[in-house]
Amino acid sequence: MKCFNHADAEAIATCLGCGKGLCRTCCQTSDSGGVVCSPACKEKTQAEEEALALIRNRAMKGTRVSGILCIVAGLIFGLFGLFHLTQPQFFLPIVVFTVALGIGLIVAGAMYLRINKDRR
Ligand SMILES: [Zn+2]
Ligand SMILES: [Zn+2]
């Protein structure tokens, strides 16, 4: 591919904003290190990156909420199982099932929270 502005120069990169081929002299770098052709394209890619960062932050917050919900649900199941155990005629499979489910949910919740911590 040739440079969009210089027909005789070989393009070494493409603009992140508009996709034009750019030669060495036409390349400009955006704040994030991407290649752009003009201040307008620089602004455009930055706006997109900011939008992406925002979505990513929201997604991470969502992960954290799911983690906490998992742990809370796990505690409820676990407590229900233990409470059932105190009943005069308890049914062991129910206790085993609810406690196992509770532990599984707590472990899953803890893993969610750990992923969230690692990425920050
Ligand atoms: Zn451009
Ligand atoms: Zn050029």
C-alpha cells in the first residue's frame, strides 16, 4: 500500500481513525501510542478509547457485584443447609446438597473478586 498523501512513498502504517495508509513522515502518534494521520483522527481514536475504557470499568464493576452476590447466595444456602441439620427429622441429602452448593457459590464469588483485583 502507498501513502495516502504521497503516492510515491510506501505506507508503513494505517491511521487508526480513518484507515488511510501513512508513510513515515505522515505518521503521528496518539497519546496511547497508536498511529493517526491528523489531529482530527487523534481526537476520534481518543474518544473511542475513552469509551472503551468506560465500558471496561463498568464490566469490572459488574464482575465485583456478581462476586459479592455469589458469596451472599452461598452463605444463604450454607446457612439453610446447617439450619436444616438442626431439625428433628432432617434429610441428609438436602443438607449435603445445599452446603455443597453454598461452598461452590462462595468459591466462585471469591474467584470473581480475585479476577477483579488482579486486573487493577
Ligand atoms: Zn486518519
Ligand atoms: Zn506520506
